[in-house]
Amino acid sequence: MTTDSLEMVVTWRTSSYSSSNGGQCVEVGAGIPTTVPVRDSKDPHGSTLTFEPAAWNAFITSIKTGEFND
């Protein structure tokens, strides 16, 4: 699926941790049941990473439980 075709079916949501000063921001897409697209909010027409929903959920769970904290 191309970036242009993703725009037609995906609703993008910017991370609540993102700031308006152009920092490191990601957007996560919703609207495709079999794929979770992720992109750089500063480059919405650039490359998009896609994950299987189970892999994305495992990643988010690991973040919430502090698995990646130093």
C-alpha cells in the first residue's frame, strides 16, 4: 500500500507526548484491521512503518511497563 493510498483509509493520531515545537513526534494510524501504520509527523508524506497489530500491542505494553527504561 502506498503512502497516498494510506491517506484515503487511515485516521492519523499524533502521540500525546508530542509537542508543538517540532520535536520528535510520531503518528499512529487507525483504520486498517491487519496493519498498524506509524510515521514521522514532521514528514507525513515520507516513509511509513507498518506493524502487525499483535506486535504493536506488545511494543506498547513493553513501553507502559517500563521495559525500555534505563
